[in-house]
Amino acid sequence: MAAKVLFALCLLLVFIAESQATKVNNLFNVMNYGATADGKTENSAAFLKAWRDACNSNGNVTVMIPRGTYFLKQIVFNGPCRGWTNVIIDGDLIAPTDPSFATDKWISFRYVKNLIVSGQGKLDGQGSSAWEDCNKNHNCRPSFPISMTFDYVTNGYIHHLSSINSKGGHFKTYGCENIRFTNVKISAPGDSPNTDGIKISNSNGVAIERVNIGTGDDCIAIISGSKNVLISNVFCGPGHGISVGSLGRDDGEENVENIKVRNCTLSDTTNGLRIKSWARTLSKPLKASNFVYEDIVMNNVYNPIIIDQEYCPGGTCSNKDPSHVEISDVSFKNIRGSSNTQVAVNLKCSAKFPCKNITVNTIDLWQNRGVGKLSNLCSNVNGASYGKQNPSSCL
């Protein structure tokens, strides 16, 4: 039922957003506000002037960033605005090379209702300097700027943008309602640290469709408070796969529920479909429930299907406790392709809160040359298997 409601909301959002995009009454071109497309002049003042005039105008408005290269430091586009706001980015936006030019965000949209962001341009985070510093420290967990964030945006439609070489992540939603990404292209080297493609946090009703992601961390990361998420027709690789988590590191996190991933391809990733939680005690258990993964293709993927409730990156956890994240009602259906690890399906659940109602239906995974015979592992998990199981199911 929840999936049907989400699908209907997405269709309604697309119809409204696309219809509004064709009914623009007011155009605010950043060039008319003093912007310079030479790749050197800092343009945040001009961009903000255009945004403020557009945001304060009645009716449907467009902020236009025409072709060219625009140097841009940290900028926040604040709402609320009076009508539908359409931001067309046809130029290339480049960030400073200094990793510390901003805190954790480069370009932000905040408190905006009815927002469209699109265009043929690209966001260039110029992340190589940040990665170089981080790669010298293998335990590096920096707060380098995310290229574009959406905070408390309601009815958002992001399409046909490209993001390359982000210093931190590429896109992030926080506190959003009904937001959709389509035909977005995300690219960073496979060894670039912490460059998540799209991160979803405390958001309800997120759709990610027809998106191509190659990066150095999770292609898509679904974390605390995410609900009613639909991911379809996504290509992921390189990267760390499509992940729920990590969850359960700190008290105060919120439940994650109703996640659907379908018709996706993962290629040369270090994980496939992953749910991960910290081996830590919480004052109140956290719930992760109602996940559906179906019609997924794996090409040369490490850990094609993995639930890891002993997550501890870098081996920094001195005292491991059973995870206090309760995982339940998870379905893996029609998953096929090649594995780069001998353990193809690894369901490693919490001894304190075992996984409940985990089903695997029609799984066909085979080993790459030299990997050896595949197997599955289960611990602290209750569930069932149906249909073809290659390798043999441990449920």
C-alpha cells in the first residue's frame, strides 16, 4: 500500500513540476545581476540577488544560469518563495580547490516549497585536493562540502544535472518531503573517499529514477529517518553499492521504513545491496523495516547481498555490543549476476535483536574466475527462501 501511495505521489509531482516548468512568467538571468562566466570571478553575490528577486516575485519564476563557467564559493538559497521556483543551470559551476572553503555544504536550497533544479550544466566540486589530504590518513572521516544539499524542501524535482568530483558527497536531502531525482549523472573516481552519490536523511517520499552513479563511496545512502523511498533504473559503479545505513551509531536516530529498490544494475562495486548497523548499545532500539529489493543485476560485485550488523569501519570499535537495530520484513527477489567474493549472500544479524521475516526469492549468483565456489552465511536471522537458490540458501 505504501509503495502504491509513493508511486502515485511521484507521478503527481512529476506532472505538476513539468507543467509548471512550461508556464514561466518571470525570468531572472544571473548575467543581469553582475555574474561573470570566466571561471575566476566569484559569483555568489550575483546569484543571490537573482534568487532573492525571483523568490519574492509572484507567480512562477525562473533563475537562469546560462552557458559558461562560473566560480562559486559557498552559497545558500533560502526560502520560502511565493510560487514555483525553477532554477536552470546550463553553465558549469566550479568550487574553490581549498577543501576548507565551506563547512559541510557548497550549494544549498533551504525551506523552499515547489522547487525545480535542472539544466545541461555540471557541478564541479574540484575534489582532488581534498581526496589527496584524506588518502594520506586511512581513518579519515572528514566533513568536506557536499556539492548540493536540499534542506526542508517540499515538492522538489531535480533532473538532467551532472555532478563531478565532489569534495564530500554529491547530493543530500534532509528534512524533505516529496523530492525526485531523474536523469542525473554523478561521477567521481572509485578511490575518492566519502563521495556518496545521493544521501537521504530524515526525508519522506524520495524517488531516484534513471540515474547513473559512479563514485568512491555509497552510490545511494539511506540513513536515519528515511521513509517511503523508491529507487529504480539506477546504474551504480564504481562505488560501495546501494546502502541502508549505517544506522545505530548514536541515540536519537529515527526509524527507516518502506524502501523499494528495483530494476537496478551494480557493476564493479565493493558492495551490492547492503544494510549496515553499528555494533553498539542504544537507549532505545531503532527499527529498519519493510524493504523490497527486486530485479537487480550484479556485475563483478563484492558482497552482492549483505546485512552487516557488526559494522565498524577501520576496526576502531574497542568494545563491540550486539547491534540495537531491529531489522525486519526484508525481501530480496530476482537477484542475478556475478560475485567477486565467495560469500554471495551474507546475513549477519544482531544477537540481541535477530533479523525477522527475511526472504530470498530466486537468487542466481555465480563466481568470477578465481573466486572459488560460492556460499551463503546466516547468523541470527529468521526467514525463508523460495524459488531458485544459487548458491544454496542458508535460510
